[in-house]
Amino acid sequence: MRVRHLSVLDFRNWPQAELAFDAGPSVLLGPNGEGKTNLVEALNYLATLRSHRVAGDAPLVRAGAERAVVRAAVLSDDRELRVELEISPGRANRARLNGAPVNRPRELLGALRAVLFAPEDLAVVRGDPAERRRFLDELLVARRPRLAAVRADYERVLKQRAALLKSAGAARRSGDLSVLDVWDGHLAESGAQLMAARLTILQALRPHAEVAYAHVAPTSPPLRLRYETALALPESAEDCGPPAADLQSALLTALAKARPAELDRGVNLVGPHRDDLELGIGELPARGYASHGEGWSIVLALRLASYELLRSDALPGGDPVLILDDVFAELDGERREQLALAAGKAEQAIITAAVGGDVPEQLAGVRFEVAGGKVRRVG
């Protein structure tokens, strides 16, 4: 899989930009603040329907514009897919595939698969659990796009149930909480599917991550990944994961136990939205103990592992696109070498850097100059 062409309109600082990519490495060079990251952010947004930098869509639209449009031509197996997304803050985004409108933007998922490694990834180690949950969820959707519907269903149930909990005072006094029982069932059903998917993807990712970390940090204790949940799960869950039916039963039990506290506080206290991916080095948790260099080693290993996992699946369309956003300047020689080896083998790697010296020689490839509001191919 590779991107042949990218077009953006009113995206971030770009009134308009066009790039034609080749296979292999392509390097976007230019001073900070010129919009290199904005271009790869647009590309990754097409792949994930989310920004890796901001939570909402409003910052993605250029100041003064009503909407942003991102288009890409993607070569997948023996065919070309034309993917288009119109981003309209405050309104539903609209999407097209091969020129035809689709019912929901998430129907684009899978048309372009990408693995992005960026400085923001340090938040996976240092940030709160939401960052690690997002990492897992984006990977499982990249691997199985249909799971985007499961995640969307769960988020919808959470919102509906939270609103009900906040307004359940009168129902609690009368003892009629039957509506809440119904939403408990919805939460348990969609939450169990999401948890099962996370445990499955973690089981598949773990060996790749352990190998990648051993290469990136050969003198360090091994990397440890463990799914952390308040549910009472058997120890075997880490190896094979319990079936969704067992998870659904465990969620219903936990919801019944937590109901008084949830009604008192008016918030959802049970479910996979409160789980975490515990990262450890040896016996110590990474958060709070990992040094700056160890943190970079962990996120590098996680991204390399994600890339290798998606490659090993032999999914339709071929290998994912590898996007490296201004990370070589942050890495020491050993980590830089490991990343360059992976990028050099990629069917397509798109790299941003402030100066050419930050990019290893084996990734010279095609070069673009990004400056003065223009993108120009220079080599």
C-alpha cells in the first residue's frame, strides 16, 4: 500500500497543497512552523479519522475557512482508491470513496492504513490512561476496521448512560430504575466486545513489542505490557483473553455492585473506558520510573511493533504506510539506526525533518522543500 497523491484544502495553515509521492522514502524538509507536520497529520487523519495532536476537529480548519478537505489517491494491491474527507466543525463530516458518497466517514477506514510515530507519542508512556487506551483502540481499528463501529457504539452508550445517571434522582426515589437496567445491558454488551478486541490485539502485539524493545534497548530489562482492569478476570486472560460472553457477565456484575456509587456521583464508574495498558520495564512501571531515553525506547518499540503486526497480518492492500514526524532529531544513534532499518524496508515511508542532517543517509529518497507556504520537490 502506498499514497500516490495527497491534496489538502484549508487544512491547518494550508490554503491548498498538492504532493505526489513515490514508493520508498519521501522526506519533507523545512524549518519548524512551515506546515510539514500538518501535511502528515492530514494523511494520518484519512487513515484514522482522528488527529494525533488535538481532540477536536476545529483546529484542523484554517482560520477563516468553514471546512477543510483532504484527498488522497492510494495504491492498494492492483487498484487505486480515491479517498476524500470533508471536515466541518460543528457538523457531521462527509466522506467519499472513489467519488461516491459513503454513509459514514468510518467506511473509509481500511482504505489507507498507516502507522505514525511522532513526538506526541511520549504521552503514551507519560500521560494518563486515555492515551494508552487510544493507542490500543487505533491499532485494533487499523487491523479490523469493523471494530470502529463497536467503539462508536460504546462511546454512544457511555454518553446516554451518563445523562441518565445525572437525572436519575426521581427514579431512584421511586425505585423504578428499569431504564438504567436496559442501558447497563447495552454497556455490558458493547463494552465486552471492546475489551475482548483490546485483549486480542494486545496478545498479538506483545511478542512484536518485546522483540522491538530488545533491539532498541539491548541492555535494558525486558518490556512488559499488561491490560489493567477493575474487573475480576482469570489470569489466563493475559494469554488468550476470556470470551466476550464472560466479559459481558463480569461487566453486569460490576455494574450492579457500582450502581449506588454511580447514582451518587452521576458518572460511569465501570467499563473499558476506565481500563489501562500497563507498560513496565522489568518489574517497574514505566510511568514515573522510565527515564527520557527509556520513554523514547518504549514508544519506538510500540510503533515498530504496530508496524510489524500490521505487516504480518498480510491484510488486503499490503504493508501500511510508515509516517515519521520529526522524530529522528529526538533519538540517539542506536535508536535512530533501528528506526531507519524499519523505514528502509517499508513499501512507503513519509518522513518530516527540520534539516536534512537529521535523516539517515539510507532514507534519502525523494525530497520535498516545505517553506513559504509552498511544497516543492527538490530531489
